[in-house]
Amino acid sequence: MEFGPYLFIASLEGAITAAVLALTAVGLSIVFGIMRVVNVAHGEFYMLGAVFAWWITNLIGGHPAVGFVAAVIITPVLVGVLAVIADHLILRKIDYDPERTIVATIGLLYVIQQTTLMTFGPEARPVEAPFNKRIALPWIEYGEQGLALIWPWGLSTTTYKLAVIVAAIFILLMLWLLMTRTRIGLIMRATQLDREMATAHGIPVNKVYALVFGLGAGLAALGAVLIVPIQQAHYLMGADPLLLSFIVVIIGGLGSVVGTIVAALFIGLSDGIISVFFTPTLAKIIATLAVAFVLVFRPQGMFGKPE
Amino acid sequence: MLEVRSIDVAYDKVQVLFNLSLRVERGSILCLVGRNGAGKTTTLKSIMGLIPVRQGSITFDQTVLTTLPPHEIPGSGIAYVPQGRRLFAELSVKQNMDIGLMASGAGQDTYSSVLEMFPKLQERLNQRAETLSGGEQQMLAMARALCMKPEVILLDEPTEGLQPSMIELIRTVILQLKSQNVAIVLVEQHVDTVIAMADSVAFIVHGRNPETISGNELRDNPDRVERYLGVE
Ligand SMILES: Nc1ncnc2c1ncn2[C@@H]1O[C@H](COP(=O)(O)OP(=O)(O)OP(=O)(O)O)[C@@H](O)[C@H]1O
Ligand SMILES: [Mg+2]
């Protein structure tokens, strides 16, 4: 295949990474922004999302679409509820102290990971996509008769991959509407801006925190459900999304949801493109270097405000 | 009636209030007067439940505030205008007021009547709070509190850093609240405002309340304020 179509397909793969990464990283970002909690266990909520999706689709059986739709609805709720329980049992007990929550969520990471290993085993589990039609993609080429559409061999994607991108955009749009157009969004933003004044205006800050922690975990789980028909579920799969989410949140600016989404697009696309042309390892190295540059030259991130 | 009975309050290990008592009736203004660091802000935060009270109690009519979770205290009729305004900076004027309305469950009529008191805000409903001028921010801090339809309002230096005409407006609003039978606790450094408005004056010295006098006693003897505020 020539360079042009090759870059095109790499970008498409990158867009899928970006879409799922945006969901996961926005979850991390709102938890940090509103609760000031650095959730090291965030990648495990993602992993749980994938494993539960496999579990639910298996349990239901039948046509893959039926199980998958059930997984899309049930999994984020289930993972969100688990996160709310973790918030009650752990984070609230240590009063959301910034340092102690880091240590506590590291502990939570291992608890979730090992429990999953003991319950579901070490195998990678596939989930069948609800629909998965291959579509050949056209490319424009300048030939003998001028500009013409051609269908290069190997330039194709699947309907499911395109659906992942559309679904991620839709979910982020819904989240944006929730944050900017609803009462609960207003309450969450007020809590983020001034916890003490929110309390003095009748906002039950602890309930808001529980909700935000559940929402953040649910977003990670939803991202994982979307990707699992492409990637398989495995109890160790939480590490990469955690690392990439941190990278994205730092580059985008701590607490800035818009910054997080823009950075996810940037990191996801470059990850896809560099992985296809070179190696996935080089992609991670470059992403990490990008964080180092941001920390040196613009510590507040692209969209963050200076302290 | 709001009553503070012999409270002790500490930040971690440093005790700031010692056996402090206050009371304020509906339709009257209690001024808290004391030097910087005396504990006036801490007293108001204790009433709002923002700092735990170690000893003593705070009650409003039959409600014991010190046993309520902090976020339920506004719902029992108490609003707070904090020192330095503390608006929700990135939210608009309207959204800041909405937060107040949510706390009381008050509706459109409350919203309109508050805006009538502060017509300047009416022109800036969609502007972010942080972009308002200092005076407008203070109006919004008051408006946000008034949206809670309070029976008690705690005002922490609401005229700090404002020009005379703005101070006049704030004073007018406070008197209006008094006429609506709201109990008012006012932390105030301007002696003339204290003399003009106070029904009673509680002096606060190093976290204690050595005496509370009536407004009339103060007007007979204006230099007493100076004694508690002036340099040693
Ligand atoms: N969060 C805090 N942690 C520790 N100490 C505090 C805290 N807030 C206030 N203090 C201390 O409590 C004491 C009383 O402070 P407070 O703010 O109540 O004074 P104030 O009378 O309102 O003063 P001002 O007139 O300057 O506003 C001060 O010595 C202050 O240093
Ligand atoms: Mg003060």
C-alpha cells in the first residue's frame, strides 16, 4: 500500500484509541477536578468494564448484539456502583486527603486486580462485536483520466470501529450537556469551585463526591466495553489506559475537561499512527516525552490555569 | 432566635474560640466587633457548621444546629455571606443565584424580588462572577444568600473595600431585611456603621466575648468600640 492510504488507515486506528482514551481520561479528569483525588485505580475500573462485558455477554448468550447492548447498559452502572462503595469504604474514611488517597487507591488497584484474577482467571477473553461488517474505503488518486476514486487493497475498516468513534462522541456530548445544562451539573461545578461554600449553600458534598467517583469509573468502564470487541478482556489490561489517561490529563491541564479531550485526540492519534508506522513502544515513549515537555514549559497543561 | 452557647472551637490543635456565647433575635442586628484574628469569621463558620464545635451548642429556635450535618444548616433558614465574597467564580451571576435558590427551594418570585434589590445584577445575569467589579461581586454574594430566603443571615464584613455609595446600598438592604424580621449577625470594622445599625454589639477579644452591650449603650459611649478595635 502507498503512503497516503497507509496514513489514512493509521489515523483511523488512532481515532479509535483516541475515542476510548477520551472517555477514560475524562473520567479521571472529573474525579481529579472535582474531588482533588488522584485515582490510581482508574485503570482497574476500565479493566472491570471489559471483564464484566465479557461476563455479561457470555451469561446472556444468543445473538452477540443482545449481550452487547446489555453489557453497554449494565457494565458502567455496575462498575459505578462498585466505585461508590469504594468511595464510602475508603476515600470518605480518610477525608479525601490528597496524599492518603493516592496510597489508598494504589491498594484498591491491587485489590480489584487480584480479585478479578481469582474470580475470572488469567485468560484473555474475547467479546464478539454486535455487528462487524468490513467496509472497503476509497482513496483519491491522480491517474490517466485525472482524479479518480480507487479502492486500494487492504484499505478497509469495520462498521463496528466506526460505531465506536460515533458512540464516544455521543457520550462526551451527553456528558457536556449534563455538566452545563442540568442542576446536577451545576451542583458538581459549584462543588469543584469551592467545596466549603457549596456546603454553606446546602450542597451535600459527600454525596456529590460519591456520584462523581461513580461517574468517573463508569466512563472508564464504558470506554472499555466499547473497545473489548476489538481488544479482548484481561485482568492486567488496566495499566496502559491508566498511564495514557494520566498523560492526557497532564497535557490537557488538570481539571480541564476540554483540555483532556483535545489531548486525548492528540495522544490517541499519534499513538495509532506511530504504532502502525513504527512500534507501540515508540508511541509510548513519545507520549511520555510530550508530558515531560508540557511539565517543563507549561506545567498547568494546555488548557489549565496557572496556580 | 439564634443562640450560641459557650462554644469552644479549634483548628486542629490551635483553639481559637473559648466559651463564646451570643444571641440574636429576629428583626434585630447583632454586630460582632474585634480586631483582626480575634475569631469573628471563625464564629460565623462555626454557626454554619463549617468547623466542628468541640464544646457548647448552637441553636436556632428549636433546632440544634450543632447536631446537624453541615449541608443541612442552610436549609434550616440560615444564610452566609462570607468574607471576601467567595462567589462560584466560573459560574454566571444567574447560576450563583440558582445555587442559593436550590438551597431553599424558593422559586421565581424570590429570584425576581432579589434582583429588584440589586438592579445592577439584572444587566449581567450571564456574566461570569469573576469578571464582576468588587462592588458587583459583593451584591452578588448578598443576592446569592437572599435567594435562600433566610431567617438568619450572617454577614462577614460585607462593606470591606467598597466606596461610600455601595456601602449605603448594602446598609439599606440590611435594614430592609431587618424590617422583614430576619435576624442579622454583622461583622463590621467601620465604627460609624456599627453605631448607625447595631441593636446589640458583641465584642470579641482573643476568641472570647468579654461583653455584649446594646446599641443605645454604644451610642451614648461611642469610644467603647475604639477601645476594642484600637491599637493597644
Ligand atoms: N483554617 C485555619 N487554620 C488554622 N488557623 C486558622 C484558620 N482560620 C483561621 N485561623 C486562625 O484563627 C484565628 C481567628 O481567625 P478569624 O479568621 O476567625 O479572625 P477574624 O476575627 O475574622 O479576623 P479578620 O478581622 O482579620 O477577618 C486567627 O488567629 C487565625 O490565624
Ligand atoms: Mg474575618
